[in-house]
Amino acid sequence: MTKFILTYHGGSMADTPEAQQAAMAAWGEWFGSLGASVLDAGAPAGASATIASDGSVSSGGGANPVTGYSLLDASDLDDAVAKAKGCPVLSSGGSVEVSEALDMG
């Protein structure tokens, strides 16, 4: 199996306590459906800054800022993409970037 990073971009935050609870339940159900392939459920991302090669710093994470991440185990990229298609961020207008985490060892 191979590790994959799911990087979440965008999506809207639930604006009522009921909607927040429903969103958390959806994430819990999705992670539950993935079972042991979830290596690290990850976390939402907060404030960000980007450092350019010239050392300049800009805030806000650019045009498509990261809003969170997770780490999954999958047999290949196609398997990881299939698993990511159930991600709740997609139903709130966000996207998921799926990247193989290369073994440096």
C-alpha cells in the first residue's frame, strides 16, 4: 500500500449549530467508511502565508488556499481518488487534491 495526501481546498463552513453538527457527522461517516485506510484524519487549516523563492511573504495562501488535509493508505492513485470522491468537502463546493507521498527512505 502507498500513502496519499488528500489536500482540501475551499468549501463553505456550516453557519448554524445544526449544520455544523451535520457536517461533522458527514465527515465521521466518510472516515468510518474508509476504515483502516485512514492513516491520519488530519485537521482543518487556519491562517496561512506563502514564502516565495525571493523571500517575500504574502498572506492568504494564494488563489486556492488549503483548508485542510488527511493522509490515506491506498493501493494506487486510482484507489486513492476513488476513496476521495466521497469526501464531504465536495458537497460544500470544495475540491480535493490527491497526491502520492513519496517514500524518501
